Amino acid sequence: MESPFYIVRDYFKSVQLTTIDKLLILCFHLCALFIILSIALAQLFSYVIIILTIIQFIQNPRREKTPFDIPFLLFIVVRISSVFFSVDIVVSVRTLHTEIPYYVLFYAVSQQRAFMQERLVKSLLGMFIFGAVIGSCYGIMSVLLGIQGRAASLTSGYYTFGSFLTTILAIILILGKSKMFDTKRWIWYGLIIVIATGIMLTLNRIHWGIMILLLLGTGIIQERRLLITMIILFGFMLLFSPSISRRLDQIIHFSENLSDRDILWKGASMVWFSHPILGYGPGTFTEVFPIHNELKDAQIGGWHNDYIQVGIESGLLGLMSFLWLIYTIYSQVFIKLRRMRGEEEEKKILLALLVGMSTIFISSMTGSGFLDILIRIMFVFLLAMTALLMQTDDDGADHAHENAIVI
């Protein structure tokens, strides 16, 4: 696997960039690295990226359209609008600085058309993978040393951690036959084992399910040796980890272990039709949920389903705008994949990004996914990287030529 640090170094040598360009590229990579390691640093680099992007736009207001611009912008507009129709505007207005700014990262990353898109995407994926490996090792060690009962990162809970690792695992699995890993297969196997172990120790049932589907799909299609290895690993952990055995039993008796989700979703059905268009406003779960007395866990502060949460908070308009964005992602990527001829490496990367985003969409069905601050940052990065690969090589070359500036 080619180090992203070397890719960035070669980047600066092979393409003449402005100082703003170089700072943006550096901040992109640092933000990707620290998403799961330090929320404070990830937020810091996010805000620096936004500021640099504004400066870049002022210097050169020309921008390129992507297939995702309009549906993504509509979702943002609806989310902002729902704040001002909130049943508690003081609570909802917090989303203007805790949620909305990070959506701007999509436009910041997707507009970097002066660069070699495929290499930029590869190096960013490398940083995500590095962060995931470090985070997974920390989570594994914290469980083995008895510091915590379930694997989590330095900066997030176990569910967010599981969502992040599952997304990275999906990307690594799809890229198994790409040039990133084809000459160093042992690295690929090692990354999968470390990240899969981290996912197992989160004890998240949904992420176990996604991981099993990913491993089965990859193993049956092209990597039977990997599938056998992972079956042995999971069997070993099942024998020597009582917590994993108990969690597996909960999966078998799933209907008896819904963690209050049935009550949450019952409450959602009771309030949905009172504010159907623009919803109750972001962050208003406590004010809206009608049957708190039925919850076993009094600490629950959300709907445990991002689609329901968007529907309740931002109404039908918010939910439909997000579903439109998801539809646009799949339709445009599939169209692009069908049109690509002889570009196997780029196809694999594009497919890996799509499968990675798909794991986020699935995780969002049972807990915080794309509405979680860390997963949101990751999602907009993946979406922007997908947008970068959607343009033709000729267009990218033309823009690189037009924007190359000697300092």
C-alpha cells in the first residue's frame, strides 16, 4: 500500500500549486486522519478548510458542477429552514454551528479540480485507513486491558466507532485487487483482521451483520482464503470472549433485545402527523417524544434511526430531500461505472466509495449514522471524493493546466 504521505509529497512536486491549494490539501488529509482519533482536531481542520475554501473562491469564483450539488444543497436548505419552524428554536438553533458547517466540506473537497483526482482520492483513503487502524488498535487494547467493556475510540462511543470501522472495512475489501494492495497482500489481510476485530469488540449487532455480509460477498466472489481466516478468527473470539457469546445470543433472540427501539419508533408514529412538512426542529427529541415513562433507559436522547430522526426533525421535505440525494448517488455512480472503459483501477475506487457510503446508510437505520458529527464529516468526504472521480480525465487535465500557478 502506497503511503498517503508519499503521495502528498509527490503531489506537491509534480503539480505547481498555490499556497492556499497546498494548505487545503494538507488540511484535507489531517482532517481525514483525525476524524476517529480527535474530534477537536477534526473540527479544527474542518473550520480551517472552510475558511481556506472561502478565500480560494474569492480569488477564483469559477466552480464546477457535480451531480450531487442540487440534492445535497436542498437537504441543507431544508435542515436550516426546519430550525426556524422548531417547537423550541433555542434548542434547534444549535445545529447552525454543530451540524450545518460540516456540510460545507463537500463543496470544499469536490471543487479541487486542479489536482490529479485519482491520486488525491487514494491518499485521502489512505489517511482514513491509517486513522481506522490506530483507532481499532486502541479500542482492542482498551477492551483487553479491561478499561472498557466495548471497543470505542478516543473520541466517540462504540456505535459511532463501529460505523466508522465498518465503512473503512468495506472500502478495504473492495480495493483488495486494486493497485493499492495487489503487491502487498499481507498488509491487506492485516488491515482486515485488525479492523474486523475492532468491529467485533464494539458488540454492535448491526455492524456485525454488515461485516458478515461484506466478508461473505468478498469471500464467495474472490477471496475464499480470507473468508476461512475470518471464520477461524470469529470462532476463536466466540470461544474466549463471554461478551461476544452473550451478544450473539441477543442476535438470535433479536425481538427480545431491541434496546427500546420499538418504544422509540412507537413514539415517532404518535407524533409524526402533527408537524409533517418541516417537522419539529433539529435536536427536539426530549421536547417531542411522548412516552418517556415507557423507556427502560432514561438516558436515551435520540430516535435511534436517522431516517426517522430526519423525518421528525425536518419533516417530509427533509426526509424526501435526503432520499433524493441517496438515489442520485446510486444512479449517477452506476451510470458512470457503465460508461467507463478500460479504467479498472478507477472503477474499483468508485465502487469502494459507493459501498462505503452504503454501510453508513445501513448503520443509520438503527442508530446515529450520517447525523453523527464524526460520521457526517466522513460521509461528506466520501461523497466529495466520489464527485471528484465523476468528471472525465480530460476535464481534470484541462483544469489542472488552467489552475497551475508557480509560487
